[in-house]
Amino acid sequence: MTDTDRQLIDEFEELVNMTPAELERWLATDESKSAGQSGDGGETKGHASGRRIVSLLREKRAELTGDDLAHMREVRGYVKRHLAQRPSGDPTRTTWRYSLMNWGHDPLK
């Protein structure tokens, strides 16, 4: 594993601030399932990503694959871009927050 890979993993672990159990509970909600653009089979890209993130959080660093690191890069990019688009007002019950939570980041934590 390279220093760049370790830095990516550290950033991923910092940005994904939901535990696997919290993320699984969230992904089971109607709000989670409806946030974002539907992809193949009706599931949103963020919802599918959330399921993958749960697996990544439970994986040992030494067992991460190139595909895993690529998904971590995608998560890092999405969360950073989306955080920069924070809406004004209380974001508690917004699609913005729900979408971020699908990607493992709860901005209210």
C-alpha cells in the first residue's frame, strides 16, 4: 500500500462519520431510498454507494482492493463537493443531508 493510498483511506475514514450500524439503519429508511437520482433497478447511486461503504468500513485495510480504493476516491470527491453546496437554513430534513448520509456522512454530527 502506498502513502497515497493510506492518505486516501485516512480521508475516507474522516469524511465517513457514520458507523456501519448507523449507515445500515439509515439505508433502511424511506428517506434514504428516495434521496438522489435513480439508477439501474430503481436504486439511487448514493444508496448503492452506502451499501458498499458499509462493507468498506468493515474491511481490514490490508485487504482493500484497487476497486475499493477507487470507490473511496469517489466517496471522498462526492462528500467534499456536496458539503460545499450546503443550503441555507436548517438542513435537518433536507434532501441535501439525506444524500450525504447515503454516502456515509451526516453533516449534523
